[in-house]
Amino acid sequence: MMNRDHMRAFFRRAAVLVAFVALLWAVQVVNWIIGYGLNPALGLIPRYFGGLDGIIVMPLLHGSFAHQPGVSLEAQLFGAIASAASIRTETVQSAH
């Protein structure tokens, strides 16, 4: 049974997941408004050393709204799995 600390941790992690998905959508809307100008400006540029900084930002950039729901679902699913696994690990460690 989960106590209040574990429930707080769960809701805090859920809030982070929701905020991350909201960030994905906000970046997509801004990118769409400016005609997908962020993709060449901040995305990974193949075979160009200067384009390697795009590795950090590229996961936030997408080419269309059709792709966005799938990315959002996957982020929530894998984030929930990671959150549940970390809460379970904390519960097992605190029991010892």
C-alpha cells in the first residue's frame, strides 16, 4: 500500500510528464506558426559538425501535427512506466 509520500511523488512525476507533453505541443505550435523554421535552425544537420548541437533540441522538433499525437502518447506511456518503476524501487529500498 502506498503512503502519502509515495502518492506525492507519483503526482509530482505525473505533473512533470504533463508539462513535458505540453512543451512538445507548444514547440510544435511555434514551429508551425513560423513555417517549421526551427527544424533547420535547431535540428540535427547530417554530415556537418556544427549541426551536432541539434542532438539536444531535435527530440522536441517534429515535421507535422500528424506525428505529434503518437509522440505524446509514447512520452506519456514510457514516462509512466519509468515513474512507476522508480516509485517501486523507492518503496523496496525504504522497506529494508
